[in-house]
Amino acid sequence: MYKIYSEHFVLPPGFAKKFLLFMKLTAMLLFLAFMQVSARSLAQTVTLSERNVTLTTIFEQIRNQTGYDFAYTTATIQSAKSVTIDVKNMELSEVLQN
């Protein structure tokens, strides 16, 4: 009474190989894209040479070079002394620690 028509549910010949190849290529492209983003984020270098400027000016220049924003209160910045900085191609983390 009931017939199972398996021919209608089978994919066309060669479809599985093409699909797997497509999946492998997609995975490889995603992997390469993620590695590029990772390498770019690690390579943040800063070059600054300023004398007797406020911290606000320093933070603005770092933001222009790296794209990182800083959060600070105006009271903290106003109470800070003028800063002299001279760095060339230093990593952002080293500049902020000094």
C-alpha cells in the first residue's frame, strides 16, 4: 500500500563533493580573515613627540592613530600636570604604562 520513493530524496550526482569543497573553501577564507583581524589588532603602534601638553591632547592623538577611545573624568584630567612624551613606534600598551 505505501511505497517509499527514495529516488526523490537523493541529491544529484556529484552534489556532495561540490558542497564539501564549497564548505572547505568557506572555512579557509573565514580562518584567513580572522587571522588578519587578530594580527592587525596586535600591531597597534604609537608615535608621539610632545612637550608640556595636557593629557587630553595626548589621548586625542592616540585615538587618532589607533582608534581607541579613553574614558576619564574631567576632574582627574584638570588635576594632572602637563606631560612631555617622546615615543616612536612603541606598542600602545607600553605607551600607556609609561
